[in-house]
Amino acid sequence: MIVEDTKDAGEAASKVPYVKAVAGVLSQIIKIRDEIQAHKDRCGEIIDLVQLKSRTILQSLDQVYDATGVTGLENLKSDLEEYAENSFLQAVLREELEPFKTPSRWISYINRGKNSGDLQKLERELDEFKDRFSVCHTTCRNISRSSFQTLQSAQPAKVVPQALPTSPDVVIGRESVVESVVTIIISSSRPRVAILGSGGIGKTTIGTTVLHDSRLAPTVELLETRIADALSIPMSERGTDVVSQIVNRICSDANPVLLYIDNLETVWDVESEQPKVDRFLELLSGAKTNFALLITMRGTQEPKTSFSWEPCIVGGVDSSSSITIYELLSKKPAEASTHELLLQLRGSPLAIKLFALMVKEGDKPSQLLSSWNERGAKVLEIGGKHRLSSLEQSIHLSVFSPRIDDTARLILGLISLMPDGLSTCSPWFEGFESTLPDNAVLQPILRALRRTALLDEVGEPSRWQMLPPIRQFCLQLIDSTSSTLISLIQLYIETVGKHWDYSSSTSQAVILPEMANIRGLLLHSSNLEPSPSRIGYAITEYVGWASWQGIDESTILSSFLRLSNPSNEQAALYQKLGMVHHYWGRLDAAEISFASALKLYGDARDPVGEANIHILSGKLLTSQDQLDAAEASFTHALTLYCATQNRLGEANTRQSIGTLHMRRDQLKAAEASFVHSLELYGDIHHRLGEANTHFEIGGPHIRQGRLDSAELSFTRALELQGEVRNRLGEATAHESIGKIYILRDQLDAAESSFTHALKLYGEVHSRSGEASTHESLGNIHMRRDQLDAAESSFNHALEIYCEIQNRLGAGSACQSLGRLFMRRDQLDAAMSSFSYALKVYSETQNRFGEANARYSIGNLHVRRGQLDAAKALVTLTLGEYREIKYKWGIANCTFLLGQICFREQKLEAADSAFSQALMFWEDIGDYRNFAETHQAIGDLYLKRMQLDEAEMSLNRALDIYTTKVACRTLEALTNRSIGELHLFRGQFEGSEQAFRRALKLDTAASSRVGQGQSYRCLGGMFMKKGDPDAAESFYVDALRLFLEIEDYQASPCLLDLGKVWVQQGKIGKVGRIEGEDVELLRSSWDARGET
């Protein structure tokens, strides 16, 4: 049969001018016959497929000869040459038939199980080629080309029935577009619809789907018959104006007509052809009222004609449709790498189809994703170089169309280096334009690229962006030696260098929106030879900005370091790398980087560089609680700065030494260092340094209970930060002032400060500052007993810390949540939170944090009554605090051990522990905790019935609270203890006055816990006084508060209330408690087993 087909094809070829192309087809068919003759039994399927294809070509040749003559057949020629030489038959010979030459290879081929899959691939390629070569497709192309040529006379017409283009097998996510086009066609007398979009976006699919819509059945019938007749007009009747003859034929039929022209840009883009195309469309448009014209074109702009079009610009399908198309074609479910690659493909139906078919053939999505990241659009192809079988070829047609010149391609290449596209904001847009050749005007070129759907202007402020597949393709357009590229890179390097201040709102407005583009250009330039000047400096600044945004970009620094030569620039890179490692908690790596930088600075004899590294090393050692080694580093830095008369460096070092003294609880020494630093900053008029030092001075004031002095320091810092327009510094100052208000129980003022700080942190994009402030707001809610609001704030802080990978911050937020859970008596949840914080601090080598977390867990054991476990853990923590010389921690642990001994009725040991803690607090100068310890000692004396001694201790605490530490909640606590003292003495009047003073203080401080405790104390007092009715009223008020705030003290309060009812003989009475509270009371009462 193949031989017979070959003979027929030869006869047809003699009538067609492109004999070489057809001869190539015939020779390939004969070659296939020779190759498979010995194994035709095994190759029946392939033979049938080749025969089918040959018959399609024969039919087309015969029809074209009869219909159009011998000119205007360029498209037919290219299709034939592709079939014969470039794609299909060569693939058959090379991939399908070569293995059949020897029996052994045939057997191995079958054993591999490849035959079935490859035959499916061959069948798919045949179907695609048939669609492209179909009669209707050729007819439509001949309408758009041969109609503009003067055709020579030929034999009489022979009408051949025509078929519509094949209806697409898969149409997903395009229902609304198809519906819109069909509606326009059926609702207008002269619809003119242009389906526009980029290559591979699905224009042809939409157009052919419209043709097969059941509502256009009359039009379809006419397209099948009348359009074929129009193309078969006898040459003798055509004269010199074939277009008029086509129009006449169309007008002679009263039925509606729909003419569909696919890929009109193939002729429209040829400038010399545009007048002919325009004339043809004009004549068709005026042919008749019930004539519809439907076209598809690459780009976003319809043809410029005298009549208007209804443009239908097609974008990508949505993510859900992308997944559906993929799974339908690949026959496999989408996995993680599938979703990632589909996201890159941005809804391009052609790209999704090619991806799915490749997976169906056996490629793994993960491998394709990896290849895509390396090779881009080249990866997605299923054989052949046609636009429908190769994503790269489809994009190539757009990028190298006649509408795109070399300058436009240069711009595409440059923009492809920018993942976020070209910004229209200053200084980026003007700077980009300044790098272009002198004759290039940017805006018109960008608009032209938009008309070809290669670029689009999106967002506000706007950016010129391209789809990821197009961007991947355009990366290969870049000429690394181009002076334009070098100029663009230098623009970015200089701009990053100019905007180095992370806290500056001006710098943030310039740098932050451009971070992805800066990264892309710096990465590309780091591989250039030679490297652009100051590239290393720009990379360090970029990495600093990234860390500010919570992004770890240390790998970029490491990669560039491997390519750079030893120099001061390399030393600066190691310095920045160490800072980044330190920021992200990689302390060992930070130490190694600092050591490398120190050596390079030493080799270069740069004492200031060495001093800078000693400062950074000292801070690193401080975070590792190696305080002696840290002090040595700071001292070395101070010596170098003084030797070089670097006053700024000296000021910075003395500030760091002050911070070290704070860690050692050497508050007076810390204050002296800060004051010295402040003087140095003042001498050199460094306002920002002064502002930061005022902020640091506030720390010792707070620790010593000098809240007014601390507020003055923070307020001065706020003023100076405002003068230098440091919004970040202003936010930090507001947050610090808010913490002072909390210590004073001025919760409304504290909330106002935190809210102001949160707003400023948001403006300067400080995510860590936002998280810290949310945590502070959570503490306010805790003080107000608004536990749900507190939990929300702490969780918000935790989410931000996790988002920016700030593990130390996450540990802090977890500890705050743990304290919240303890308030709710959710002790298991509290243990989980504290344990997570401990794990984080351990992994980041933060011994200070570890000790704090263990202290919290020890406190939790006390609440559970697990006193042995608590004592063991607190003792261990005490040893850790001693190792890192943290007096505040030592004092806290000693105090907690005293409380444990108090619970164990070991009053002598408790007295000893409290006395030791008292000495620590006095030595540190922490009056708040000093007063709280006096309070505890007073309670101890009460336990021993040493009432005079108790009164002295409690009055001492009360005096400190009222004169040195303005804290109403602690003052209320002391008043409650004084009320208990009066009860022991039988002084009911004095007791009631003390309890009511406490209630008033707690109410003023918005402490519902304190109010509940004061109500409970009043209830106890009235019980002892013999007034159970008054006692019941106070206990009920206390219980209501504890239940409202979910406080664990509800349970003991319930027992107190039950004892009142027993004494009254009214066990069934519930007073003013109603509803669910009654059941809670009864179940709790029963659980206690009280009678």
C-alpha cells in the first residue's frame, strides 16, 4: 500500500512547484519501507500510521493543485519540508525503526516495554501534524495569503468537501472566554472579534472551540461548504481581483457566515503585506450584515482597521484549572514539585500540556522542575520544533517576530534579569533608560513589547513584567560583554551603596520593593569576568537588607567569597558573613568568619578593620555568655581605636562595654561606661550615637527602680531619634517608654506607647520590632487579666518570629505563652511552651535563654506541688547563672528556692534563702525585687507568728513601693499581707481597711486577679468575724472574677464558699451564682470530696 501511495504522490508532485520538498517526502517514505521490510509483521502499527499520514498529504496536494494553482504556497512548502526533513519522518527513522534492524535489538526493545509508549508518542505526533496540516487549516492560511496574490489561470475547479479544525480534546478554565466570544457573534449583525494573547496562551484552542459551539451550527455548515467553494473559484472567473470574487460568493448566500482566521499575525507582521491584509479585511467586513469575522493574533492589540473589533485578551488559566489540565493529560496526581512548576508556568495552557505529556511519557515532575530552573523553556518539548510541540519554539516566534527589533530584544534580555520586572518608580526607571543606547526611547519600546504580549504593565506602582516562561527564554538573549548590561549593574551597585540605612524610610522606599531585582542582578554580575567594581560592597549591603527583612542570604556571600581574591573587600565580606551567621544563631560559623576577616585586615595592616572585628567578636562572645573573653575583645578594640584616634569607634566600644556590665549586673559600672560613650558621641556631634546611648542608659535606671530617670533617658532618646529621622529608633523608644508605664501600672498609657511603636515598626518594615511590640501588648492584656487577648497577641508575635526565622524571639514568645497557660492552670500546655523555648535556646547556644527557660519550668513544678523536681531544676539553673555571672538570675533562683522551702514548711531554710536574695537585690540595686523579697519575709514571719517582725518587713516593702517603685499591684499585695497581720492580732477594723486599700489599688491597676484575691481576703475576714452572709457575698464576687478570667484560684475560692454554706447549713443554696456556674461549682465541690 505504501508503494501505491508513493506512486500517487509522485503524480501529484509533478503538478506542484515545490518538487524538492515533495521529493523529500517520497524519499523518506521509501526509506521507511526499506527499513521495515524485514520486520513488517512487528511494525504493522507504524506502517498504518505512516500510510495515514501519506494519504493526508496526497489529499492536500490534490486539493491545493485544483484550487489555487502554483503560487502562494509558502506555508505548504514549509510544512512539507518539516514533515520530510526536520521532524516527523526523521523521528520515525531514528527513534522508532532503527531498533528493528536486528532481531536481538528488537527483542531487547520489546523486553524494555518501550514499544507501546513510543508508539503512543508517535501517534500523538501524527495527530498533531495532521491538525497542523489539515485541509481547513491550509484553507484558512490560503484565505489570508493567496487572496492577496494575483493567481495564474489553472484547470477548472474541483470542489473538495472541507472539514473544520479538530475540536480540542481538553478545554479547561476557558468557559467564560468562549461564552463571551459566542455571545458577541450571535448578538451582533456584524461581529468582529479578535482573540489576543501571548504565544501558547490558548488563542487557537478558544477559537476552534467557538467554531464547534452548537449555537453556531448554521455558521459551521456554511464554513464547511461555502468557504471551500470560495477557495475553489475557477481561475477563469477570478480576474485580477480574487478578493472581490470571494466577497461576492459570500454575499450571494443569505445564510449567516463565520470566517475564522487563526494566527493572523503571520501575515500582519510583514510590513509589506499589511495594506493587502487591511484591504482584504475591509472588503470582508462590508460584505454583508450577517457576516462574522473571528481572528486570533499574538499580542494584545487587534489590527488597525477602519472598523472596530471586540478585543478578547486571553490570560493564563487559574491554578485550579492548571492542576485539572495537568492531571487529565498526565493521568497522574499532582505532587509538590508539580505545584511548584505549575506556579512557574503561570497558567500557560501550552506549557501545562507539554509538561503533562512529558510526565505521562515517564519524566518525573521533580526532575523537570530541576531542569526548568537550569534550562528554562528548552525543557518543555515533545519532539519537533513546531510551536505546539516546543515551548521554546512558541516563544521564539514571538521574540523574533518582525515587530521586535534588536533594541527591543536587548531590553527584554535586561528585564529578564529582574524577577519582579522593571519598576516605573525613581530612580530605577530613569536609571534603566540612561543605560540604553543613545537612540533608544524606552516608553514606546515597552508599549510595543506589550502589544506583542511579551511584557505587561501590572501593579501599583506599576512594573513591566514578563511571564516566567518568557523570562527564562529571554535570559539567553543577554550579552555578558554588553556595555548596557555593565551600566545597568553599576546603576544597581551605586543605588544600593547610597541607600545603606535600613531604618531610613527613604532608603526603604527605594530598596525594599526592588530586593528581588537587586538579588538577580548581583548574582548575575558576580559571575562576570572581570567583576564590576564595588560588587562585593553591594552584595554585603544587600545581604544586610535581606537580614533586616528576615531572609537569610548568607549563601550569596559564601558563593562570592569563593570567587573573590584576598583583599580588604574580601575582609568586609567575611565580616558581613560573620554578622549574618550571628544574627541567625550560627555562632560557630560566625566565629570562623570573624577570624578570617581579622586575618585579612591584619595582613592589610588595617587597624580600624581589626578593631571592628574585635567589637563584633566581643558581642558574639557576650551572646555565648563568655563574658571575660568578650571583655578582652572589647579592650583590644578600644586600644586600636585610641591608637588611631578614632573617636567614633571608641564611643561604640564603650557602649558595648556598658552592655557587658549590664549582663554582669554591674549597674553602676554600666552607667559609667554609657555616660563616657555619650560624652564621646557629643564631642563628634554624632546624634544617632547619642540617641542610642540615652536609650542604653535607661536600662540601669529601670533595674535600680529609678523609673522617672529611665523615662527621661528614653524621652531624650526619642527626641534625638526624631531629629535624625530614625523611625526605627523612635519606635524602639516608644516601646521602652511603654514598658516603664507597665511597671507603674499605667496600662492605658503603656498601650498607647506600644500602639505608636507598632505603627512606626510597620512603616519601617521591622518585622522583629512588630513581633516584640505584640508581645509587649500581650503583657498588658495579661496585667488586665484579658487572657484571650493576651494569647492572641503572643501568638501573633510567635507567627512573625517564625516567619522571619528569629528563633530567639520565638523562644521568648513561647515563654510568654507558658506564663499565660499557668495563669489558666493549663499546666501541660505551659510545660510544652517552656520546653520548646528551652529547645530553641539550647540549639542556638544561648545559655542565658536556657537558664531562663529552666527557671520557668522550675516555677511550674512548684505550681504542681512537685517540690523535689522543682528544687533540683532550680538548683541546676542557679549553677548556670553563676557560671555566666548573672546576678539577677542568681537572686531570682535563690528567691524561688526560698519559696519552695516555705511550701515544704522548712522555714529556717526559707529564711536563709530570702535573706541571700535580699542581699543580691540590694547589691544589684533592684528595688522592685528587693521590696518583693521583704514582702515574702514578712509572710514568713506571719507563718511563725512573729508578728512584730512581720510588720517591720511588710512596712519596709510598702515604703519602697510608695516611694521608689510605683507599682500598685505589688503595693496591693503588701496591703493584703498587712490585712492578714491585723487578723492574727484580732484587729478586724485594721484588717478590713488594709484589704479594702488593696482592692482599691487592684481596681485602679485593672488587675482582676488582684481584685479577686482582695475579695477573697475580705470574705475570710468576715468569716473569722462571724458574719458568714457578708463572707458569702465577697467569696461569690471573687469566684465570679476568677471564673471570668479562667484563673486557677477559682478552685480554692470555691472551697471557701462551700465552707460558708456548710456553716450556714445551706448546702443547696447557691446565692447569686446561676446557670453553668452552678454545675461547675457542684462538680468541683464533688471532685474535692468535701462534706
